[in-house]
Amino acid sequence: MGLIVQKYGGTSVGSFDRIRSVAQRVKALHDAGNQIAVVVSAMGGVTDKLIAMAREVSSDPPEREMDVLLSTGEQQSIALVTMALLELGVPTVSLTGRQAGLRTSGSHTRARIDTIDASLTRKYLDAGQVVIVAGFQGVNEEGLIQTLGRGGSDLSAIAVAASVDADVCQILTDVDGVYTADPRVVPDARKLPEISYDELLELASVGTKVMQSRSVEFAKKFGVKFEVRSSLNNNPGTIVTEEHGSMESVVIRGVSIERSQARVTIIGIPDEPGMSARILSALAEAEINIDMIISNIAHDGFARHSFTMHTNDLGRAQAALKPVLNTLGSAAQLESEAGIGKLSVVGIGMRSHSGVAAQMFTALGAAGINIGMISTSEIKISVTVDETRIEDAARVVHAAFDLDKAPS
Amino acid sequence: MGLIVQKYGGTSVGSFDRIRSVAQRVKALHDAGNQIAVVVSAMGGVTDKLIAMAREVSSDPPEREMDVLLSTGEQQSIALVTMALLELGVPTVSLTGRQAGLRTSGSHTRARIDTIDASLTRKYLDAGQVVIVAGFQGVNEEGLIQTLGRGGSDLSAIAVAASVDADVCQILTDVDGVYTADPRVVPDARKLPEISYDELLELASVGTKVMQSRSVEFAKKFGVKFEVRSSLNNNPGTIVTEEHGSMESVVIRGVSIERSQARVTIIGIPDEPGMSARILSALAEAEINIDMIISNIAHDGFARHSFTMHTNDLGRAQAALKPVLNTLGSAAQLESEAGIGKLSVVGIGMRSHSGVAAQMFTALGAAGINIGMISTSEIKISVTVDETRIEDAARVVHAAFDLDKAPS
């Protein structure tokens, strides 16, 4: 028995059958004597439909009114899920974001949660009622409805869990948990029983789309331990938590890949102050997200800078850099290459274990896979390889670190 | 220039084209220098769709959650209408029922408006903004969303008009105003420039479906003068107001008919106390709305009671009365008749003019139309006639009182 917060996403409440199935799951927990608050998203597809409605009457839908419109999606969900639970005889009430005390600030359509006044939620929980809370929404100081942007319902769930001091916060989704690698690429990938916030953040930043990074950061900030698990079965998922001592014995937690990367290299840059800033500013102004950045001085005395980005941005990057190139002197040239993949290994144990990079590069070399660029952070090593070899690379590195086996 | 409150119903905002057309109308008023608050209903069909969704997950949808669900319909409308106005460059904000300060009490799905705190509405109006308010909804003392039941958006509009002391309150609908008779039945029916609350209430009670009676009663209670007019053209409609001296010079304001009426008569009732109560209680328990009630003592010493009701209720009424009949003694018998129409004339001038009934009955008699039951109130006379003659009856009475001509 305990206090459980669950979050169900749009797919999990995407049909009346699914809503009934969510109600059954919640009833089982309630029957077992738990207190339960459930955060729900809009039914799958509803938000897109509302956005399409807005576009019917507005060429550029104003954000304040988008929030008024979009928040109705979650409000409908809470009513329907509550009705389904009442139909099963479970005492249940719904709460909008406002009623659940979610106070927001910042811009409409991408607000942040400032505080949460859980008094009404607590009151209902203490009275033995299941509480169904609208995700993705809150109200600001003026009383205006604000939505939280992508992944907002996860944020809501973690905020609710923090505010009621939940024993468990479960994010129910269409994946089983966090794996050592994408099981579609690495067949013997293993579901992780637990992972640290930082590791999940690094994995998320390199393409493992389990949750939006800001929800993980929010959980880390407020110390909310949560579990990512499937809404379709009752298997245990992956606990995401603060790192603790025994985690460090595992050198590598997981392997992640990104495809469709491109590299741009500028060579022949005069070795003078301000050159890098000029180049990076041009890319920033063009709103191009660059990922790995490598710069060094070649033997000819000129500097060279390399960046990676998504292939879709390559053309715009070249256009943005062209005028800069002309200001860098006659030796400056731009080279580019598409068809690149990026492979990363992540693990907090890396900090206290040496030789991780050597072990990774050896494995790739033995498989005949050439390494392009290399970048490292405290708990991550990323390399680029030819995109045609990216899946092989993931498999050999996964095997090299014995990720298919549970650590002893 | 003034402060105008308008209300648009579900049909008037029933499509994106209609929403754009509402925005154009509001813009014209705004451009002319008026302050404007607009109360809107859910888009036509949306409320029915939400009710159908509730029935998918609940055999008996709980009312608290129905209010959470149904109120999203109006919330979507205010966002869309606001967006359409902003698209035209008109500064506009939306307000939910809660934000517009509509405080309710009573039962969910049929709450009443207790108070309205118009401070936010006033603030925006004073800042030169058009304010779009969600009709049909408010919040109770606990902060729970409540809806107002049928005709709730009219109620909201009248409450908003009262709270901001509007110069004009316009109820925009799919009829042009209030007519002396249904123009489909009486071709020379005339649109009334004005009518008193009481006259409209009496006409509404006999089938002229312009507004729900409780909205008219609410307007009367708070002294809100309003205009019923078309959302499809710019013709002046009908002003509904408190009665004033010059109104009394008009004897009859209008004629109204009801079809599909049935009569039940019980004869042979012993002339003893409690007999009527027994009969009426049986009908009340069966939730049968009875309309005209006539009782008298026949020459044989027995009493007889007659009632009218809608034909659809006749079978249930007979079933409900059967067990009562057995307790009334052996002389009691039940007779019934369907195919009856009811004709009413309404006018506050009736109070100070005698001979109205005589004039009406003479006209009907001259046309060879037999009168069945007769009932009267202070400002209304109703008679039943054979349903096949109800339209003729309306026309001859309309002509007898010169209702096609504007009073001098």
C-alpha cells in the first residue's frame, strides 16, 4: 500500500477501449489499498485536430488562445477516465490543471511549472478517492490557462508526484522501459532495471526518445524517482533515479545511435581570435542545431572546424556559412559530407573507469568500422561512423561491453 | 457608442464560416467605437458529440464529470471566435465562465447563477478589447465547473449584461425576433418591436420557442432589457423589456398555438375531499406534465376532471390513472381524446380591457370552429380546438385583433 502517481499518454487513452483498460488498471491498484493520482494526456489525435481547427480561423493562431483551445483536450480526457472509473464503482474525481494547483509562468504554449498547491488533490486522496488530473496544463498568476509544450503531461505527473510526496511515480507509455540499446537494432538489448537521471538525459540527447529531457531534468531537480513502464502489460519497467554508489560499478549503461547526420568542415581558417565565434554565430542565427564541434590547428598553421548536424539542415548551413567564408580569407574552404551515423555510449561508471574509449575503439576497429569524429563528455563518448555501418557498430559495442548480461 | 453584450448560439458559430461571419459582425460594432462582450455557445453539434462520448464509457454519466466534459465545448468556441477576431486585427481576449466571474450553485448540469464578478471583463473592456465569454458555464464555491442546463448561454449573456451594466444585450439567434404569430401559420404575422417579459413568458409557455423561460425570468428579475434578433442579417429584432404604460393600449400582443395535445377526462368522481389530489398525485408521480386543468360538478352530483397533455404522454397517463380509478368508486370512468390543438392569445393590455374572450370566441364561432376547454390567466386566454382547425383558428383570431397592423 502506498501513494502512487501514474501518467497515461495520448496513445494509452486513445480510444474508449483503452480508457476502459486504463480504468481497470487503476481499479486494481485502488482495490489493493493504494492511494492513486493519475495524470492523463489528451486522447491521441485530439490535440492535432484542435490545432487544425485553429488554423481554419487563424493564419497564425495566437498562443494565449491556443492554450485555451488545446487545454480542452486533457479536460475531456479527465472527465472520460473518471467516468470509466466510476462505472467500475471506484470513487473518483477529476481535476483540471488549475484545480490541481499547477501554477505556471513563462510563455503561452510552452510554460514552465513554478509551484503546485496539492491541497485539493490531497483532500480527495485522503477521502479515499482516486484523483484524475489533466496533464499538460496549469494557470499563471493572472489566472490564464497555459500549456506546457511537448512532453508536458510527463512534467505534470512529476510535479504532482513531488507535491504529494508519492511513493511511486509511474510514466505509462508504449515502450516497456529503457533498454541498453534499441531492440530493433540490437536484438539482445536488455531492459534496464534502473538508470540515473544523467544517463537518461545523455541517452535522450542522442536519440533514445523515452521522455523529453526537460521532464527528466525536472524530476532530477525535485528528486522525484519515477518508473517508465508499458501501459499494455504489467511488466516492471525502468526506474529513473538519482545515481547511487552501486551504479558506478556498471561502466556503460547503454548504447544509442543517431542516423542522418552530416558533417561540415571549414579548413584554412586564419588562426586569429574571433574566427570561431563568427562561424558559430552564423549557424546560430540560421537556427541550425549543431551537435559535435571539433576544432584544431593543422600543420599548415591554419585552423579547421568541424560540426555535425542533421542532414536536413545541411543545405541551410552551407548557405549560412557562405558569406562568412568570404570574410575568412582566401585560404578558407568548406567541405561537407552527408550519410554519417553517430554512436554513443553512456554510463556514469565511466567517470571512475579508464580505458572505456580504448575498449570501444578496439571493438569498432576489429569489426573494420572506421571512426570519424570523436567527442566526449563526463559520462558519454560519441563517435561518427559511416551511416551504412551504424547498426553493426551498435551491435559490436553492445557486445564488447557485455550489455546483454545483467551486471553481477 | 455604448457597451454592447451579444450572445451567439450554437448554430451561429456552427461552422468555421459562421465563426468568421460572427467575427465580421463584432468587428463592425468595434470599429464603430463600441465596447463589446460576446457570449458564445458550443459549436452546433459539439455538445451532442460530447454526450455521446460520455455514453461510450458510462452507462449513467455522473453529472460532476459531465460538466467538466461539456464545458470544453464552449471553451473551444471562445478560443476560435477570439482567434477569428484577432485575425481581423481586432484586439480580443477569451474568458472561460470562471474567468468571467460566473459563480454558480445548485446541481451539476443545471446550476443557477448566483453572482458574477465582472472585474476581469471590465478590465479588458476598459483596455479597448473585445471580450469573448464562454456561455453555459460557471464555477461553484468549491471551484468545480458547473453548467447551466438548457438555454444556459442566454442566461450567461443576461448575467454578463447585468454585471457590466450594458446599454444593449442582444440575443442573436436563427429567428428574426418575436412575431404576433408563427409566420409559417399566419402569413401576415408581424414582427413585434417590443414585448414585455411577462408576455414573452406566456407565449413561451404555449409553444413560441424563442428563449427558455428561465432566461426571461432571470432578465426580468435583474431588469435586463434585451433584444432578440437574427444572426444572419442586420434587421432590428424584438426588444424584451419591463412593461410600461403605453404597452397596455395593445390588448393582444400575440397568438400562439400548440399541436399534438390530448385530453383525459375522468367522470363519475365522488364529490368528496381528496379526490383531486389523488388523481393529480398519480400523474405527478408518473412525471406527466399536465397543462390545462378543468373540474366541475355535473348535474348527476358527481365531479369530473379534465386535463390536457402532450399526446406522447397519453398512454402513460392512462396507465397511471387506472389504479386510481379503481379507488374512486364504481361510477368513475376515464375518457380520452387525442388530436387536439391549443390556441392562446397573450397580452398585458387584457388586464384593463374587457370583452377579449368574447371577441375571440365570436371570431372562432363565425369561422365554424368549435371550442373545447377554456382556461385563462391574467394576461392569457387559451382554448382547445380540433387539431385539424388549429391553423384556421390562429388566422381568424390574428385577424380579429388586427395583429397584422402596427398599433397606432
